Amino acid sequence: MKGLKSAALAAALLMAGAAVASECPGNPHAIGTSRTIVVDTFEHPRLGGMQYHESLPLEDHEVVLTFDDGPLAGRTNHVLETLAHECVRATFFLVGEMATNYPDVVRKIEAAGHTIGTHSQSHPLWFHKVPPAQAEEEISRGIASVTTVLGEPPAPFFRIPGLRRTDIIDQYLASQKPTTWSADFVADDWTKISPSQVYGRALRRIEAKGKGILLLHDIQARTVEALPALLHELNRRGYHIVHVVPATPDQPKTATAPTEWIVHMHAHQIQPASIFDAEHTAVPPVPEPATSQAVPTAPRLAPQDLSTANISHGQSRKAAVKCAVPVHILWMTYCN
């Protein structure tokens, strides 16, 4: 039964990837999902030009959306609504504890056709400093938690918490045969910046490279609010969103040349690196959005959602908020 479910989902994803924006129900101006890339994880164990020498075989003006650290019910649901309105499919790297706490949201992500990868069990901030055995347990438990919720294994895609990779962690992951994802650019949305700054930094860095993997966080209120305008502006500038899924016996890899995966701009690579190191990366300015079109905005989040908007990586768990249902992930506290 699980095999049939996976095959049906794979077929649906490929059909969805072929849909153009004009076919997006209720939104003829949606950016849509232009195509789907099917990745052989054995051939491509590491992706993302921020840290590795390979990234996805994208054409100019193609972007892959990825979201880390969720799900968090209120905020992830808002992100899913925005993606559905734009007929966009993304990749979600879920934390095992969060998946266990919000199984219904995990199933919503799956039902919407997004790719689900994993991001460890509890997102230890200093992942690169934990003993190898603890890192391995974090990785395997995270996969097990998401598997329990889904009823079958997630995609063999993994992102290291905070991108804090080490050679030992990379070697272990390679032995387990998932694809380890870094990114090509970030938007600093885990830091204490405004939604407009998230929007601006994402655009500047995308424009600087012209294509690549964007790392965002669906648990952040600032990201929820910035996402509609970001997708609108990417569409206006002629960008296309690409979805990524793993190869399976029923879904062969996308035919590509080996050279298409090679990252040619090594100057911005950080080895080893974390998303923290990228916070102050210099990027060129980007022209302001066109004023002739109304830029869509997300609904303002409820007060309980916004109460933790400024919680960032590394901040104390003692958040000055009152939670009906607090969620702890070692390094931060959220309220649903």
C-alpha cells in the first residue's frame, strides 16, 4: 500500500510541476511551479553552493524554495496557504519533535504535494560540537519521528541544523545515502529583522546569483508576512519556482549533464559554515518593486503568533510570552 501511495504521489508531483501559472485555480497571475527536478541521492550526496561544490542543475532565473524548523501550526499553515494560492511547491525540512507535536500540519504539507525532508530530532544549536554518536542519534530519531507521522519514510533529504556541518557529519550522512542540503542563499529570517528586510535580503541575494536554493523558516512570523510579496516580485522579475523530489524505482532521475551540478562561484562558499556566518554577507542593492501593481501581503498574524516574532537562534528559552501550548526545541520556545 505504501508503495502505491508513493507512486501515486510521485505522478501527482510531476503533473503538478508541469502546470503553468495560468493554470493556477483562482489566481491567473500566480508564479506557479515551472518544473520538477528528480534527484538521485546516490549520485548527488550534497547540494548547496554556500558549503558544497554541487548545487541543483537550475537554469538562470530558477529558484527552489526550502523551509526549515517546522512545523509550527499557525505559521506553517499560513505559509501553506500562500504557497497554495501561488501554486508553488517547496521542500520542508522538519524537526522531529515539531512533527510529533503537529502531525496534522505534517499531513497538510504532504497532501499539498510538497517534499518533506528532515532536520534532526530536536535541532541542537551546536550540532557541529556534539559527539558523533549524538549527531547520528539526532539524525535517525528525526527521520523516525517524521516516518511515524507520515506512515512511511520522508524523502531522503536532510539539512544539518544551522548548517553547522563537519567532515565527520558529512561522511556519516553520505554513508546513509540521503542528500544533504545546504543552500545557495539565505534571507536571515531567523534574526531580529522586519518582514521587509527578509523580503529585501532574499531578493538581493537571489538577484546576485540569478538562481539557486533559498533557505527560509516557516516558523518565523516575519517570513510568513514577507512570503506573498517575495513570490509576487520574483514572478514580476521573470523568476520560476522549481520543485525537487528524490528518484525512486517508479520515478527516474532527471536527465542532466554532470557539469550542470557544479557550482562555479566558489568565492562565496564557507567551509565549514553555518547560516550565522552568512548574516552580514555583502550583497548589491536591488531596485525597488514596481509600484504599478499591488504587492500582495499575508494576513496579519494573531497576537499569540506574533508574540515570539523576535525569538532567534541562540536566544534563551525564557521567552517573555505566555503560552497555552509551549513547544521547546532546545534552543527556543514557541507558542501555538
